[in-house]
Amino acid sequence: MRVMSKIIPRSLGAKLLSVYLSGVALVILLTFIVLEYQNYRVKVLELIDRLNDYTLHQSSILSFPLWSFSLPSINAIIDTISEDQDVLFVEVRDDRNDILAQFPKDHVLVAEPKFVKEIPIMHVSFGEATQIGSVLIAFHEKELLNTIKSRLWTDVLIMVICLAAVAFFTTVMTRLIIVKPLKILLASMHSAKLNIRPEPIKWNTNDEFGEVVHSYNMLLTSQEETKIALEAVNATLHDEVSERKRMGEDLRRALIDAEHANRAKSEFLATMSHELRTPLNAISGFSEMMLGQYFGSLGSEKYSEYAGDIRNSSQHLLQLVNDILDLSTIEAGKQKIDLENILIADVIADCAPIISGMANTKAIHFDVLYDSDVRPIFADRRALKQILLNLLSNAVKYTPEEGTVALSIKVIDDNHRIRVSDTGIGVPLDKIDSLTEPFTQIKGNAYLAKDGSGLGLSIVKSLVELHHGTLSISSEAGNGLAVDVLLPVRGSAHCHPERISLTS
């Protein structure tokens, strides 16, 4: 295999040339053999015809000497015949087949000659031919072989010249038709491999190579168009990625800034709320003392009226400050809750006097519905009380006179559901989601149009989320509003306090 791999050329042109030359050489060789064989046959036939004519002529010459039985004349004729270069053997016999003369004398044939002819010698007397003997002449092949040999060298020289001419013509045509376009194609492919932009190949022929070159040029054009499109897409993607990175960085910075601002706001509100509560408590206390006239009469009734306005305003402002303080504490993550098992009846009992007083002033019917054996709620007592007070006070505040406010507690799917509903004017569906947003005033929203901070439901939602619960609101304009608070069930059927302190 290694020897064959060394013999077989690597170049495609050399391979094609070797195939062409082998075929041409085989054809020329076969043609040469056929021509030489035909030439040999012609020479052989020519020699046989000459032998036949020559023997017939000599038989006519030997007819008279043999009839007269003149041996000297016969030997003289034999000597004349032996002078011919083609004659190998001559023999004259009489009618009894006895040898009368021969050349060479006493010659014994070892093998039958290839070219031999024996013709009877006839004597014509009175119009009647009688055989009186025979003559045998044999030709050798020496002259024939010399002639063929000389012609053979000439034919070999002609064959070599023809083969060389064919090889030269085949080499030139192979290089022009096959090797040249292949080299151009390979050079273009090598340029593409080295990331050098290849130029289209200029080779326009109506053969298979022309089709290959045309297809390759189309491939180059398609690749160039694809490359341009990919570069455009890559540039667009790069710009988009850069823009997204910039936007992401801006968003991250804005988020950090917002968190810092929100934290600063919460800390500011918490600080300011503490600073405001002290003077507000003093104002509320002093106005209460003036309204009660603990140190004597104020004189004019207007003073009492003004003292009442001061007390109401200070208490309203104090409530607002307390709400802001609670919300800012939760948002700042500083709200601490003490979780324990709480009987819901105890919390309702704490809230009932406050809510009942508010409801009685507007002749509102207040209903409380819950099972006597309802399981304790595992929650913070103060937070749960604030949740109920905010929800119930809002319901009473925004329910018209002689309306109804209901509080129901039920266990559903391992959750305590606390529902506060009223028969107020309700809220449109598209306004419900904004009810829990702090400091949001929506025009035409009865639940935010009343006096208040707009923080009640926000605080409720934050406290519910601290207990890992959920708050949902359902309402339709003119059909009242219902707020559902779901708190996870924990604790036992009997109230054995188990306290857990958590910080948001």
C-alpha cells in the first residue's frame, strides 16, 4: 500500500494525465500490434507467391535437361538456383523419386521448412504432358525477418513520437480545461479559509466546471449577503444589549436611590412623628382642661367653642401622626410583633365599646358573627386589635345612617377569615386596587373623601402581611364594600399562650 501511494501521484491533473496517457498508450500499442501483424501477413503472402512463381519457373527450365537426363545441365541449373539469397534448399528428383541433384549437397533437413514448394516437372510430347520428375525449393525467413525488423524500429519510433505528441497535447489541454479552474477554485477557497474576502471566479464555460464555478460564485454572493446581514444584526443586538445594560444600570441605581429615599422618608416621618406627638398631646390636654373649665369659667361661650375645635383638631392631627408613625415603622422594617394564641372574643370585646359608640351616633346596626368554638388566632394582640378597629371604624365612617356593619369570623382551609362588610355606597371596581395605597386621594371615592389620613387600609394591609396573611376587597358602586383578611391558623383549641416575638 505504501509503494502504491508513492507511485500514484497526488495532483488531480497528474492523475488525469496518467489515466489519459495509459489509455492512449494502450490504444497506440494495440494499433501497432495489429498493423505489424497485418504487415507480417502481407510479407508472408508475398514470399509464398514468389516461391510458387519461382518454383514453377524452375520446373519448366528443368524439364528438358531432366528428359534428356543431362546431369551436368541439371547441376548447373541447381547452382544457378542456389545463388538466390532466399533459397534455403533445392532438390530435383526423377519419376522414381530418386534424388538426381540437390543444394546443399548431402543436406539433411532437421525440420520441415516453413516456406517450401514442390512442383512436378512435366514434359510435353505430341501434345501430351508426362511427369518426369519433381523439383522442391525451400525459402528461409531471414530476409523476411530483416525487413520486418527494420520496419518495426520505424514503427516504434513513430509510435513514440505520436505518444509524446499526445502526451504534450493532453497535458496542455488538461491544464487549461481542468487543472487551471481547479487551482483558481482552490485558491479562492484557501482565501476564504484565511478570512480573506474571496473575489468571484471569472470562468465562463458551458461545461460542468462552468456550472461548478457559477454555483461557487452564487455561494460566495450568498455568504457575503449573509455576513452583511449578520453584521447588521450583531450591531443591532450590540446596541440593544448596551442599551439594556444602561437601562438596567439606571434602573438599579434608581431602585437604590428609591430605597434610600424611602428609608430616609420613613426615618424622617418616624422622627418627626415623635417630635410632633408631645406638643399635640399637650395641646389636646390643655384644650380638654379649658373645655372642662377645671380652673374656672372662661367667660364667653366662644372660648368654649374654640377650645372644642382645638381639642378636635389636635386629636385628629395626633391620630394622623400616629398612623404615619405606624406606617413608617412598618416600612422601615422596625415593627415588632409578639405572636401568641388569642381568643377572638377577647379582641372583639376590646373593640366593641369604641365601635358601638361610633355606630350609635349614626343609628347603624352592628352585627358580630362567629362560632363559639372557633380556634384561637395566633397573632399579635395589638396588631389584631388595630386591624379590627381600622376596618370597623372605616365601615362605620362610610356607612350612611341606619345602615349595617357586620363582622364575621370563620375558619376556611386552615385560615381565619375575618370579614368586615357594610351597606355603604361602595367603590367602583377600577378604584379598588388604589384603596390600600398610602396618601392616595381619589376624586369621587367616598372611602377616601371623608376626614382622615388615607392610611387606615394601608396600615391594615402591612400588618396583615406581617402575619403572612392576605387582604382582599370586593365592592360595587352602590352595593357596599367587604374586606376579607386571611390569617394562617396556628395554636391549639384551648388558649395556652405561646409567645413568639418577630421583627419585620
